Amino acid sequence: MSTRTIDNIRNFSIVAHIDHGKSTLADRLIQQTGTVAARDMSEQILDSMDIEKERGITIKAQTVRLDYKAKDGKDYVLNLMDTPGHVDFAYEVSRSLAACEGSLLVVDASQGVEAQTLANVYQALDANHEIVTVLNKIDLPAAEPERIKQQIEDVIGLDASEAVPISAKTGLNIEGVLEAIVEKLPAPKGDPDAPLKAMLVDSWYDTYLGVVVLVRIIDGVLKKGMTIRMMRANASYGVDRVGVFKPKMLEVKQLGPGEVGFFTASIKEVADTAVGDTITDEKKPIAEPLPGFKPVVPVVFCGIFPVDAADFEDLRSAMAKLRLNDASFSYEMETSAALGFGFRCGFLGLLHLEIIQERLEREFNLNLISTAPSVVYRLRLRDGSTLELHNPADMPDVMKIEAIEEPWIRATIFTPDEYLGSVLKLCQDRRGLQIDLGYVGSRAKVVYDLPLNEVVFDFYDRLKSISKGYASFDYQITDYREGDLVRMSVLVNAEPVDALSMLVHRTRAESRGRAMCEKLKELIPPHMFQIPVQAAIGGKIIARETIRALRKDVTAKCYGGDATRKRKLLEKQKEGKKKMRQFGKVEIPQEAFIAALKMDD
């Protein structure tokens, strides 16, 4: 073990657009270097969650150490980081990139450069990476390697003349990738005698070991028994074990400069280990933490409630367990008159929301309702203070508010030319401001500023359906801008229903209100009296529907003294009524809430 020098280490990550074959290439590299025995090999070996395997997406960054004997006869240690490709996890990707010296840029030879390819490459270039271009899927009949090489040069400005053509699926030319990594990527730099300086790349919860922390050592050494300090979190821990992943955990004596491995230190919660934190020796600390650290900021919020109120405690413990594992997910208690007790949760984006919800339902067997996702608004009040608004129901009195600001994003969309018109129309409909429109090869590149609350609902799905799945979308949050936003409340029988109130733009309030009233008219069953359903902004009613009255006599067909039968029918009716939630005098079934909240025009 001692013969290993820092020159023989290569740290690299794989960057690509969703579905261009990052995880498959990682599988092949693991196979080629013989890191995992053939019988233990499986598809997407680094994706440990069921949901990752099913959807073919990576959620957590994973790492693996590969030993490779190159053609020059030397033994190299390759540390591979498999990063998520989705925009929600952009910060985690940036930290994984900061822990490496080079990247493999994987481009699908049949699809070419997509939005996320660009975003991730620019991130890699910002981290001063050497980049090896890999053209994947060249075994497909639709592959056009030469055209794509040209496209990479035109769009990204990288020299693609030496791009490695491979097929990760069939395992063609994987050797070529390994050689390119050894030859073209630089070795890490670092001083083993300096005080310990390491970057926290990722962390997750293990039931037996507590929190497992993935680190990249920059200077110094990390050994078992050391006391380390996390600089941003300002906490100290004693190291229990140090090791590397070959995808299985393997303990080692120490980790030196340039190496990537893990340690455990009886840390209880993942929240104590912020991604991007700097780790140093308690006794000999370094003066400055590493740059680039950002605290995790949730972007999208939504309420999650159990369908059955009795499941509330189970939901609470399930959320606490997920929080152990995912520090970017935050939650707090919330009550609603309509839905009872639940939680207000914050997520990194819509995919993250979807994943968490799915995990709660699958892993903990819960039945959940989620309210419409919303974003954080910033309210400037007349007394000069600012307030962050997560839930429209908590909005203060309108007279106190000076202005409402909403978050905006800068979206980059790549689309084939024939769908350009409908993509532009979609962005215009969502109050977008066009920044740029140009061409990259044969594709149109559209840059728009959009309000985040217009994107949160179903923008991505709409974009995919109008472009037949060819458009790709990438965004980053830019700033908060003042908007003409109003709170629209829904009144049923002249009583406001808190779960259905929302913040909308004044121009869209009327159509939104009308659609909401129509929807509720269909969903609320007729009662013994007429029920008005209204949408209002402040005191002004903007839409109204009326639910007709109904009189239902369940005992009408019981003749004479058939008392037991009457009772039975009345009991049955009572049972049915239990399922409804009381609202003044109006009973609104649970389904109505779910359907109304899912509504988007």
C-alpha cells in the first residue's frame, strides 16, 4: 500500500444530460477494472435506491474506487463520482465536481448536446477541470459521431477531435475511456505533511454506523482516532473508521491527499454535515475554510397531509427518518381546517418533491395528500420590515403590504426547430420575458426569464408534450422581482376555505378563480340547501357557481312499521356522512380537495 504515490491517483466525475448513459458507463468501468465480481454485478450498480433503478435516474452522488493497470505498466487508482444529472441537485453536483480534477463529458451520439450537458460542462469548467469527451451510444443506427463532434466544438468550444467513441451498453471501447482518463486527466496536488484539509462531498445515514461522510482529502491525512472539526457547522467529532468504496465499504488505515473515501464518527443526523463543508484537524486547524460553500435553500414548498388522521404520528416519524438521510428536505408542522394536521415541506425542486413523496408512500406505506406546490414569496411591509411567505393562508392584512416579490428563474431551453413556435408561446403564456434566441447547430436555444410559480405546476410536462419529448430544460434561480400578485380565496357558502387559497397574478386571477369554482361545483355533492361557491380577491367576488339543492329521503320506500330497516338505512347514511369533513353547514368530501388542488388550467 505504501508504494502508492499521489501521481497515480485520478479523480473524475461523469457529467451528462439526463439519460445519456452516465450510470451505464460507470457500470462498465467498474466491470472493466474488475472491481466487482461478475456475479455481484447488476445494472446501475451505484444507484442503491429502488426508485433510482426504476426511473433510471441518479439522486445521490455515489463514489467508487477503481484499480487500473494502464498500458504503461503503472497501477493507477481512479476515483469515480457518479453525479445526479437533474437540475434540482445542481449544488450537490457542483461540490462533487469541486472534489475532482477532471470530468468525462458523456454525449449521446444520436441526441447531441442538450441543456443539461451545457449546464454541467460549464460547472466543470468553472471548477477548472480537464475534460475528456466521450461519445456514447455509437452502436445505434441513428448515431452521427462526426456531426456531434462538430456540434460539441461549436456549442461548448471544446476540442472534440480526440473524443472517445464508445457504447456503454455493449461495452465497446471502455478500455479507451480508461486510457484517456489516465493520460489526459491531471493528478491531484496536495501535501501529506500539512494540517488536514478535506471537503465534505456528501453524507447519508446508515442504520448501523450513523452518518457516513464522503470526503475528498486535499492536504494532510485522515486517520482513525483523530478528532476532526467541521468548520461551517462548528462541531467536533472523533473518527471511528476510515475507508473507501469498492462499491462495498472497505476499511483502510488512512486517507492521504488527493484520495476520496469515507469516515464515520458517530454523527447522529445528516443535517449536521452540510455538503461543501470543510473538515480539518481539531488540534491543528487550518485558517480558512474552502470556498464555494452554500447553505441548502429549499425552493418549492407544499403541504403534505395524511389521508387518515390516525396516520399523523407515522408520517412524523417517516419524515424524521427521511430527514436523517436527506438534509436538503425540510419540514414543519401545519394545520389546516380542511385537511387536519400535516406538514409544510420544503424541497429543492419538483423532482425532489416527487421523489420524497414517493419514498414516503413506498417505504413507509403511507397514504398522503399533497397540496398544490408553491414558492416562497417575499413581502415588503409598510413598516419597513420584510416577511417570507411560505403559505398563502398566512398572508397578513393587505393594507400592511407595500409590495410582494416573487422568485424568478433564468431558463435555457433547447428545442428542435419545428417546435420552436409552441415553446415560445408556452413561455409567453407563463409571463416569460425573452432574453435570447439563437441556434446551436440545428437546434434552437431559447433563454427566458420566468416567474418560478408559473414553472412549478406543470411547465416541464407541458414542454415535453408540445415538443414530443425533444426539448430540454435547465434553470437557475436569479432574483426576486416585484409582481402584481393577489391572494385569491375560495368561499363555500360564504365561508373561506383556507386550504384552497393561493397567490396568483392579477391578470390570471379571474380565469383561475372561474376554473376553481367550476371544478368545485362538480365535486361538492348537492345538499339540502343551495350552496354558493365563490372566488374572491379581498372583498371582491370574481367568480361564482351555485350548487343546486337536493332532498334525499332514504326511508321513503320503507312501508308501515318497518322500523329496523329504517334504522339500518339511517345508520348507513350516517356512516357515509362520517367520511365528509364538516365546513359550516357544508360537507366537502376529501376527494374534492385533492382534485381542486391538483387543478391547473
